[in-house]
Amino acid sequence: MHSSIVTTFDKDAIKLTTTSLYSTSMADNQECVSFPVKTLDKEAKLLVHRPVHHAGAPDTELVEDFVGSFVHDVQRIQKKANPELLAQLMLPKDIVGREAQKLAASFWLWLCVVDDELEDTKDDNHFDMLITAVERRFKPLDTSVPLPPYACTTVTDKFVALVNNSSLQSAHEWRQPLFDAVLDILHAFRVERPLLTNANANPYIALQTWMSVRIITISVRPFMILARAGLGLPADYQPSKCALFFNRKKAERNAAEMKQMELAVATCTGLQNDLIGWEKDAAENNILNSVEILRLMPATTDIQAFEAAENTHNEGFEKICESKLQVNGKEAVYVSILKGFTGAMAHWHMRAKRYATTA
């Protein structure tokens, strides 16, 4: 796999407890996001960092070039997914530039279209054919191979062309790292498939197994790459660049801290997806949700399972706050944006019709 996010999830962090972890005082850039869970008659509370810039009305022109020629189904998915809002929340235009936002919004719409078509594909052979065709398009040697005419392959062709022709300027290569991150997501979809298809025979999935997939499929890595590209930074934090300012050992420790922060952000956003989307997943009998997986543990009630996942999210937030990462300049700006992903994704999840129980 290509992703630089460390894919280790600490299963011991899950505790079946109703004890609240909420801090008594919060910094100005932190907030507690609340949302109702009707079936549990409770209000969930997630601790997050505020996005660097709150978005106003979605900039619909961000995906205008991408959506323009597509059929009604893609436009319908766009309305439910609201990729423009997410891109504006995740990537502040006045810092990383509008082109990075445009690519991020187009990526998110691409992801939603591909995800929907793959989920609707019941036949495993057809699933394999579709995902193989999409994967091929992100590999340099296969860009001339004709794609079968499905929605996911059509949007893939358009997205690849959009990236290759982008005006985003950076001192470092970002296109191939972006494509590599996308390939990681597609690989995770492959890993996810048997977990879902085997759930009828064996509904018990190890939470660690699911979370190792979830932190990839939540798909924040491409946003990290685009944020860094917009700042003129390499796709990954490089300790060698810090050797002038820190001793080597400290630089390597700093690089490890950056990876851990990116992992914590991916974990928090993945849990947000599961928590905010749980009622919809439960109604559709979708077992691939951390709350559903916890609910199947012996002598565990629905509310215990939900609050275990909720508390684990907030523990992840506190790990981000406790990070010993020491950076300056553009790297410090990136870290501020990265922390804000937690709030950006939470606000998007609650506003996107994609996660409504009655879409």
C-alpha cells in the first residue's frame, strides 16, 4: 500500500463505559459538536478542532467543470454529498488556493459516485471487474486502456484528466502521491467487500479489523496531500528537511509524531462517519459500522456500544491535543489545517443529506 498514514488501531482504546471524557475547558480553536441520536434518545457530543475557516454558502462552481457533462445520477449524488461544502471546510481557499479546493471537491464527488456503484453491485465478479477498471486508470502505463461505460469509470476518466491538467503549482510532486492515495482507498474497498458479504454467515467482525479499513476508506489522505501541495510542501513530512533546525533524532521523532497525528485525525473522522451515520446504517442492516460491531459484543446494549465509540473518538481528539509535534512555518500552517479536519468532517456529516435516515 502507498499511504503514509500508519494503519495501526489500538483495540484496547475501546472501553464499554458511559464515563464522559469531555474537557472542562477548551481552547478557542476547539468546540463540542452535538447531534441527536433519536433511537437512543440521547444527544451525542464530539470534541473537535474548528476548521481553520468556516465555510459560508457552498461554492457550486468548484465542481462545475467536473459535473457539467454527467448524467442526472451524478448530479443527484452531488446534491446529497455536497462536496463543495466539504472542500471549503477542509481546505481554506485563502491559504491553499481555490485550485486545491476544486480538486478536493471533485475527488469527493468521484469517491461518492464510485462508492455508491460498488455498493450497489451484488455480483462479486462484476465488482472485481469495475474496481479493476477504475484502478487501472490511476496507473501511468494503463491510461490509454478503454474503460467500460459505467458511472464509476466515466467519472474516473474525468477526475484523472482534471488532476493531470490542473493548474495547481507546487515545488513538489503531488499528482502521483494523490493517485497512490486513491489506489489505497480502492484497495481498502476490496478488503471491505468480504467483510460485508461474509457478515450474514458470521456477523462478528473484530473492531481492529474494521478500523484498519475505516481509517483508509474515510478518505482524508487525499485532502492532506492537496493541503500540503497548496502550501508548497512535499506530500509527506520529511525529517531530512528539518535537519538544519533539529538534531537528527529529534527530527525523526517529529516525523513519527506527524504520522501519529494524521492517524488520529483519520481515526476521529472515521468514527464520526460511523457515529453520525449509525442510525442510517442500522436501518439498512449495514454491519460495517463500529457501533454495530460493538453492539454485537456479549451483554452490550445499543447505548453502551454507541458511547464506547463516542468516547473513543474523544480520546482520539485528546491525543491530537497532547501531541508533542514541533513544527514551524508552512508545516505549522498544515498542522492547523489538519487538526481542523476533525471539525470540518463533523460539520459536513451533519449537513450532508447523504447520511440522513430518510434520504
